[in-house]
Amino acid sequence: MKTCTLVAVLLLNFGWLGSGQAFRLKSAALPIQPESEPQQSKGMSGCSFGGKFYAPEDTWHPDLGEPFGVMHCVVCHCESQRNHRGKVFGKVSCKNIKHDCPEPLCSNPVLLPGHCCRSCPKAHSHAPDKKVDHIFDGFEYFQEKDDELHKTYNDRSYLSSEDISQDDSRTDFVALLTAAADSRTTTSSGVARARFTLSRSSLVFSITFKRIGHPSRVKFIDRDGNIVFEYFVPRTASPESNMICGIWSNLQKLHIRLLKSEQLHVTMLTTASQGEEIHGKLIKHRALFAETFSSIITSDAEHAGMGGIAMLTLSDVENNLHFILMFEGLLERREKERSIVPIRVELLYHHHVLREIRANVTSHDPDFAEVLTNLNNREMFWLSRGQLEIAVATEGKNPRRISGYITGKKSCDTIQSVLSSGDALTPTKTGAVGSATLTLHDNGTLEYQIQVAGVASKVTGVTIETKPRRRSRRNVLFDMTADYNEGRVVGTWERLNARDIHMLLQNELFLNVATSEYEEGELRGQISSLLYSGLQARLQELPVPLAGQFVSPPVRTSAAGHVWVSVDENCHLHYEIVVSGLRKSDDVTLNAHLHGFAEIGEMDDSSREHKRLLKGFYGSQAEGVLKDLSMELLRHLDKGTAFIQVSTKVNPRGEIRGRVHVPNSCESGLSSRIDDAHFDLTSFEEVKLDPEEIKKDPSSCFFEGHFHAHGSHWAPDYDKKCTVCTCQKRTVICDPNICPVLDCANVVHLEDKCCPVCEEKKQEKGIKQTEKSGDQMEGCYFEGDRKIHPPGTTWHPFVPPFGYIKCAVCTCRGATGEVHCEKVNCPRLTCSNPVRRSPSDCCKECPAEEKAPIDLTEMMQADGPRACKFGKNWYLNNESWHPEVPPFGEMKCITCWCDDGVTKCQREQCPLLTCSKIARRENKCCPECKDSYNVEEVEQLKEEEEKKQSWGY
């Protein structure tokens, strides 16, 4: 039997409910509560699994909890094993038993509740059925998705819900916001549902609200009541919109820990004149994974201070509607916090009750989960149109009631798709592209805008489909071919049913473009939600398609992409790129990272000066802000003669490209480009502005007869090769280039380079680098100095305005194209008073043996020659030394000596060489003929380099 890898993935990512029964009576295992693994009994061996403890040799069906349920086709087993110390421990193994089901003898087998295998109807009375509520019946659909798919079809692009959950860098949270429930005088009837996604170190949030004025602030508060982050709602936000979109960037580790341990609260406030405030607690919730419908439940009473939210989803095979209710303020606070309170949950259409559920909850923990089974066609239709209402009411002397309409799940994310030939059902390489954005409305209509470019033959079909089940059966849900006109498809799908909406919001629908040359489909892309990034261009503009056919010369690639681009009032360019269709065979490291570069430049390839490198990709996406654009590039963006290009290792001259047109008025408003309060430390290029405008700027610097813009960098006239100067608000800071220690015996100095290079890499660095340019050069892009470094090279990072960081060394890993930086490990010192010989040195050293201090009194009285003072030190007559010059350190090629009280210095004179091969060794001041090296010297140099490496230099 085959091990069920799906189970293992889900176990690692979900957590578990502890009960396999429906929640008619509230139990302590509701998914909103934090859970911990049970403590194993002392001295016992066994397996902890899903909130339960199993003895060795026990078997069970794993329970994923509501709304997914028990996986009847999977059996888990607790196996006893011993570790290397002989201690017995339990190991869980799970297997899929579906493939071992016997073939029923009858012609009409049925699947009984709580069973995995189909059986004949007559066997029902003899089968020892275990009573399992229908709330768990739907999850086995996930097991069947790949079973019926013909293997010759390409299903690589299918992004299932399980795949999403495997992304450990993303965690979802939810919060119900209401007025203070413990206050006797509530001032608001407002209710809000806030959804949060922690992506790496940023918390993206979408807040939908009702019955409250337009919010002005959103505050995040820790357990001690301290405000850790405050988001001010932009005034430009439409007052008619009931949604707030925002990002809390760069969370500290402390705040991430508080977030994951559910110790953060969020408060939303209106303007001071309105004075409304609602708040709630951020919690992890496994229902967020499957949620496709939602509802905000409010009260009709003024200043009620109560409300709730409902998270709903459909079963994957049956019309069962699973839901979880969270509500506050509905139940009265009683002396006995855990007293049972009866409630009534209703499903209504035009205020007529369609379904009713009665249950008991506690005032201490009022949340409730249940399933409405077998919705009929009318109920499914009303669900898709947003016409079903869900209500919760208490019973007794003072009944309370809250209600709200059910609609498709709302968020600030963008529903989009990139269509590529690599993701077609039969993958190919055409260099064409499809780009789509879609909008789902509350009434169930879906607006779509699709662009198709680069196809060589006539487009014969544009459809929305599901994943195919069999080779000859594509499942077309909606045909948009009639709306296709000259590369565009614009229209509305008005007849989505509830199942279609569910699959759309679960990323289970695809767009397919067929052509006369590729009848089954030349382009295909999965419709998925792109996490909110704050880029307003997503709401206002269509993305720019990126295709291999737009590269010069055209590239027949399987990849495609699209990009949103905008220029803000400070003339900073914002971009967000999505790429799909690249095959693993095209780039062996693609499964972990897309090792590509994106750049923006002019359409004329001969103009290398006005190209700017964007950030590298994280996965299949790249986003960021580009500052200090040249005036020429801004003009090209305004005219539509600029392009964005993505390059890969296979196609370093460009894999896909698109023409970008971003109208801007930067040429007439240059003064707004310099933002003193927001200087970007990573900006490391000279701002190419008009000299007269730079001269007028009060933050510019005057140096060597020229004005330089604030934040710009340049090589000074006095040292073009080995010094970098930067302008920081009227102050010029010049830093000498610090060369890293090389790990080779023979080093050479190239005319156009400051730092020496290894002899064996001279060809690669000196010659090949001149042949390659811009996007054609392979290597690593480093954000600090905004340069591409050849594979295998090392350097000290440059971080403006701090200069070169000598305590760190960066290396370009040629195999992966990644920059790896690590701190220099300083050697251990035996002395008690180590010193740093030069301010630029990273490591301290033991000081040299101190000389006996010179008695100046005796020297003044003596008739002999006088001593010399150099820096802070005194030297006796005829004593020689190498001078210390901060920040360069000891100048070994210069010798100073004391001549009767006068310090004299001289540089070592180098002989004129006539040989053809000249090299400079690191411990020598003068270059030498390469042929003059003897074997002993080479071996000695190797030993010295090995010692330096072992010391961590």
C-alpha cells in the first residue's frame, strides 16, 4: 500500500481538532482555541497525534477537524521503535487504503457514511456502521483529484489548497471587532471582520466593516496595552467603501511571537467627531484555509455593542454548507461563566426561514460550528447571488438577535492569472502570453479582462475550466470566445453558481486559450489570488504582459508573465512582477527560487546607460520600489518607449519582455523628487538630474568644482579607481575601497580595477566582463552597490552612507546566483588589552611590545641628537618605522626614519621591469616578473593564505 503523503503534509500544517463529533453542544475542541499536544504519560511509549495519545499498535482514521472531517480512506498506525540508546518511542505512519478496496459484485454500489469503500446496498444491514456526522463527509474529494487525471496531461500548474498550506512563510489570522462587550455603555453598533496574513516579516490585512462611520486609524496593541503599530487610513480612500487594506511592514521578532501566540489585539477608530471604537483579538483559525463564503452579522439596535462573523465553505462533492460562527455581546454575562445558553441559528431568504438549528453554547465560549446538509438548487442559487441570510438569536426572557447576508469571501487580494505555454495541458514553448484580472461581486457576477499576445495563429477559444479529470474530457465552465477581439477579452460572467464561486476562491479554476495551431490550448493559467501589496496600480491599471516574443530577437520560451508599474509623486517607480511557465528543466534551481533578474530600460538596446536593475525574484514574484531614476528613463516611461525584461540563466539576454507606458510629470516637477526625510540607504547610483536643478537643491553637495545630488555617489577626480564618494545632505563622505583577502597564491593588478584578482580568474574578470554588458552578464546582483558580481568573487559590502563594511564578506555563488554574506570571524587573542590598529579594521589585535617610554627630560639635557615625534609617538634618532595613516592603516611600502629631530619618509623605489608577465604579490610593494617566482616562494605564499583563511580573515 502506498503511503499517503497528503496526510503528512496536512498534519504538519493544520493542527487538529480533538473530537470527531459535530458541535451541537459546544466542546473545548473548537478550532478557534489554541491547542497543544497531550502530555505523554510518564513511562509510557506511544504516539501523540492530532491532540490524542495512542498506544503502540493502535490504528485510527485521522481527523482533520471541522469543516474537513475524518479521512476514512486513510489509516494511521502507531509503530514501536527504538532509538540509538535503546529507548522505545512511537512513530506514526499513515497509508491510503482506497486502492485496496474490493470490487463490489453488484452493479449499483453505494458509499455508506463512515466508510471508504463502496459496497452493495444489501450489505448495509450487516455492516457495523460507526455513527459519524455528515459534517466530515466532504474531505475525501481531495484524495480523488489526481486519481482520475490522465498522466499525459500537464498538471504542474495546479495549486491546490494543500500546496498553499505548505508555505511556512504565510500564516493566516482573523479577528472579530465589536464595541467593548464588558462596558455598560457601548457607543457603537459597528462590527468588523479583519483577516491577516503574515508573509515573511510583513502583516497584510483586509478589514471589512458595517454599521460604523468611516475609520481613521487601526491600532495594534500588545498584552500590556502598548500600541506597537498604528495604521492611518488614507484620506484618499473612498468613504463609500467598507473595506480597509493595509500592511504592517518589518515586524520585529517579538511582535511575530506575540502574533503567533495570539497575544495581539486590534482596535479600529473613527474620527474624533464620531468617537466610535471597536476592537478584537487576533487568533489563528483553521477555517480560514477552506473559507469561500463569509458574512458580517450585526444587530438592528443602536449602540448594541454586539455582532459576529460567519466563515462558510461548501463540501467538495456534496451541497453541504459548513460554517463556523464567532460572536460577541450576544450572550449576557452571568455569574456562572460556563452556564449553558440555548441559541437558534437560522438560514433565511427574504426573511423567510429556510433552515433552523437549535444548540447550546456557553457564555464563556460562545462560538459555534455546524453543517447544513443537502442544499437544494434554489438554496444554492440564492447562495451564489448573495441573497441568503444567516441569523443567530438567543431564547428566553430577553432575546437578542444578529443577522447578515452571505457573500463570497472578501479581501484586498487581486484575483489574477498568468497564462503561459509551459502550463498548457500539453506543454510547449511558443513565447506567447496571456494576462488576466478578475473581480467577483457580491451578487455573484464575475468581471474579467484578458489580454493575449504573441500567438502565431488565430485564437479559436477562450474558456474558464476546471482541472481535467480524463484525457479527452476538458470541463469547460464558461466560454468567452465571443468576447475576444484583437487580443482582448472583456466581459462579465453572470451565471456563476455557488460551486463555481467556491472553486474560484479555492484557486481551482483555470483560463485556457486555444489557437488554430494548438486546438487543445496554447496558453493556460491558474486563476489565483495575489496577496495585497499596497500597489495602487493593481486597482487602476491592467498589468503589462511579458512575453518571449517581445524580446529582441524573439525567444520561444515556455514562460510568460505580467507586471504592474506606477510612478508616484516623488518620481519613484513601483513595480510588481509575476512569472509562470518556467520548467524545472530550464533552470535546475527553479524549484527553490527563480534565479532571474528584472530590469527596466529603453527600447533601444544600444543604449546601455539608461538601464536599471530591479530586485531579484522571490519565488515567481518580484516587487519593490526604484528611486533616483534618470530623467531620460522617466521620459521614455512617459512616452511608452521603455520596457521591463526578465532574464534567466538560460536566456541571460532576456527570457520575457514587455513594453511599459507610465505617464508622469516628473520632468516639470523635479523638486519633488528629492525627499530628505526618506533617504533610501540602498540607493547607490548617481541621480541623473539637470545640473541647474541640482544646484538649486539645498541638500546637494559641491565637490571638486561640481554639484552632486543628495544620495548620489561618484568616483572623485583624485582617485577614479579606489575611492567612492557620496553626498549626504550637503556633506561629502569619501570611502577608500577595501579589498578582501584573496584565496590564491598569485595575484595580479588589472589597470581598470582597484583590487587585485587571482591570476587564474584574470580572463574571467578582465576579458569576459568587457565582452558582457548589462543583462547579458551572469553573476550575482548585490543591492548595496547595485552591481553584478561575477560568479565566485568576494567583496566587502558597501552600504551607503556607512561605506564599506569590513566586518562582512559577500560571495557570489555561481551555482545558484545568490549573494551569501557572512560576518568575519576574528581570531581568539591571548592578550588582555587588544587594540584595533586602524578604524577601518574589523578585528582587534594584540599590541606590539611596548617600548620603554622616552624620557624627554634627559633628551633635552643631553648633548646628543634629538628624537622625532610622528603622530602620537616619539622615535629615537636613526630609528625607522612604517607610518600609520588612518583609515588605511600601516603603509608598508613607505619607510620613515628620524634624522636628528626631523622625520623623513620615502616610498620604496621599484625597478623597471622588461618582462611580459608581471604580477604583484600581496606582501610585496613592487611588481615582479611572474617567471621569477621559485617553488619555495609559491609554497610559502600558499601557507600564508591558508593561515589567513583558518583565522577567518
